[in-house]
Amino acid sequence: MGTALKCVNEKCSFEKDGVCAEGVDIEECTNVIDFSEIELIKPDDDVENTQSEKIELHPNKKKLIGQSPLTLEQAESKLKSQLGKVISFVGPIGVGKTTLISSLYDMFNTYNELPVRFGGSDTLYAFERLCHHSRITSKSTQTNTPRTSVSEGVSFYHLAVKDENDKKIELLLADRAGEDYTQIVNNIKAEVTCEEIKRSDIVFFLADASLLGSLETRHQTRRSTIKLIKAIFEKGALGRNTKICLLLTKNDLITGQDAQELLKNEANKIKNEVNDLLYSELTILPVAARPSTAATSELRCFKSLLEHVTSSNLFVEKKPIEMFKSERSFHNLELKYD
């Protein structure tokens, strides 16, 4: 019996006792392979080749666009070449920031009643990779989205949309791990620059509606949300022209009139607490945990979010017009501006 004989049947003990599990002769068993008859193939002259003799197998090989989210530098370069809007999603761990970003893209694959049309993406594969975990093709028992790693810092998902007039709007959706924002709350001197927030046209502060609308967790959730908004403001990241919105995620998990009323009251408390800090009035917007699988009412809320993102213009702080005064009648002519 040759030592090179191996049986591919895991339940067979032929290599130990020489007995075939199929009960046939070794020569007739199709599961036994004689490795001594297999020729090992080695690269030709691999040892003799010098570094100068090696050639590039794929000289024209290029990295595919859209495999990964954009870095901060790539996002800045994108904004220099094309005007666009930077959207930041700010919130603690597990509130649904990355899930919301993936849903903004995935909506275009499901519904045709959106206020805008899909206009392309420079991070198409990155979007698809995120959405895979929530689709039935992944064969997952739960619809979830991988959490953003702290080591990744801030990254940007690019999404272009077209309105009814075929005008193209470039959106850069900023994604950062919730641990970074928690670190800012705990330590205002934390080394998190928040460059994406400083450059943002709209900043969405996310709060878990299922926690904010619960008697047991509403106080803690409200306080932590207020602390986060104040910490970002004290860090000097919120610009005067930045629009601010409180986004109530997982709103579809709230059931019952009492819970809905409680959620509304707690959200208004947050708004009243931070409004004096902000340059523009805080707006409140509820969305579903997973809008692509939510009911019609929740889908309507998510469509409102998309409209809010695409239609919002930079907030312009009103300033009084200083009129030039003079004794000469010519200088007393006043120009009125809309």
C-alpha cells in the first residue's frame, strides 16, 4: 500500500487501518487518489529570473472607480471641480447613520415615485456593498448595515440626482463612526476635527425615536442628544450658513398614540433647548429604521427627507441694509432689494 494514497471521503479511515468505508477494493474505489502520479507544476525559471527580467503582467491595470467611499481629500477635489452639497449625519453608535446613507441610494432601486431621479455615483460599488446586507439576496436573517469603523475616520458617499427640470445635484454624504462623536461629548478637546461638518450645507443630528419615545429611556436620550449638539457647536464646527435638522430615526418602531405624543414632546424639548445656539431654526424630521421596507406612511417621511436634502439652499442670515445719508437730494435715492 503506497503512502501517497489519500482518500477524499472524510468518513473513511483508510489511511489509518487500510479499510475502505465503501467496502470495495482500493483499486476500484473512486475516492482514493494516488498523489504520486500527480505532477507538480512550478513557474518556469522562477529562481533564475532577476528583478530586471520580470515584466508587468497588467501594465494597463487601473483601479475601478467607486470601489470605496471618497476620502476627505477626494471629496474636496470633487467639490472644486463640481458644485455640490455636503450632508453630514451626526449621532451616537447604532442610531442608524450608515443605514440611512445606504437607504438614500437603495430607494432608487425600489420606488419610482421619488421627487428626483438617480443621476449616477462615483461610489457605486461602495453603495452596493452597504446595501447587500439589507437585501434578500444576502440571505441574511436580519436587515442590517455594517458599522463604520473608527479607524476609517470620515468618508463620503457620492450620489448625484436630477430634478424635474433635469438639473443635476451632486451630493456628498459624510459618514463617521459614532464613537468619534461620543468622544467629542466626553472630551471637547478630542482630536476629531469635524471637517465634514464645517463644510456641510446641511447637518442632520440623529436621535433614536424608539428610545426617545419610551418612558424608560427618553430622559437619557434627550440629554445625550442635546449634549452632542452643544459639543459640536462649542467645537466651532457649525457654520452660520449651515442648515440644522433633528432626524428621528427608527420612527416606524413607535407604536401607539401615547408613544407618538411622547416622542413629539421630547423632540420639541430638544429643539427649544438648542435653538438659541443655532444660527438657523432647528427642523424636526422623522424617518423609518429601514425605509425601503417600511409602510407607506414611513416611506412618505423618507421621501420628505430626500426633498429636504435636494431642495434646501444655504441659509442666509438677514442683515440690515445701511442707507447712505446726505443733504444732497441725489444721494437720498433709495434702492430696494428683494
